[in-house]
Amino acid sequence: MRATVLVIDSDSGVVNAFGKSLERQGFAVWGTSSVRDGLQALRQLKPRALILDIQAPGPPGIELLREVRALYPALPIIATTAYSTSFTAADAKQAGADGYFVKPFDYQALIDKLKAVVCSHTGAVATLLALYHSAAAPLFLF
């Protein structure tokens, strides 16, 4: 069974790019540009990780991040934004983000961080085996 990643981003192009990149890495992806739809999917899908655009339209992103962290304390969350300040980065970390990336970002660096936080939150052996069995390309575990 592939690990599901939920992507909530205001830019549908980013959602699609994440979907393609993450699926090639063995993840199942559900993405939306709607915060409301994303929160509903979070409750229904129970994903293994969340990639959250903290500037997406809807509730203030940092508040949304805090709310999700309170409801799902073990869920790996990576925050993204197109508008960054050192204050935003510190706020995201304090609100519970496991990673923080500023657009435009290196998708591979974000995927590497995602794999690391999913492994640390859910048990490395089970996650790595699931990724190994579902990956289109071989995974190197060095």
C-alpha cells in the first residue's frame, strides 16, 4: 500500500507538479487548491503526510497549520509559501511544520525532506519497504 500525501496549494499547477513528482517516487497523491476541500480530504483520507501552502486562500495559513497540528500531532507537515520572511519561517516551525520551502523550490529537495519526515513519524522500516515496493525507480538506502 502506497503512502498517501495530501497537497493543499493555491496554485493548481503546483498541485499537478507535486502529483507527478510524488507518484514517480512511489507516493499516492491527493491534491486540491481549496483549503476547505483539503481539510475534508484530511479527515477522510488520513494521509501519511501533508504539504500545505500557508498562503492558500482561506483561513490564515499559520493558524491552519496550528489547527492541523493540534488535530493530527503525528502527521508530517511540510509548509510552502511564495512569500517568505524570516518571521514566516519561524512561525511555521513554531506552529508545527516539519519542513518549510519557499517557491520556487527544488522539488527533489522537498521530496527528500518529505521522505525523511514520513519515515521519522511513521516508522522508517515500514515506510521504506512500502516505498521500495511501489517505486517506479529503485530507492538507494545509503
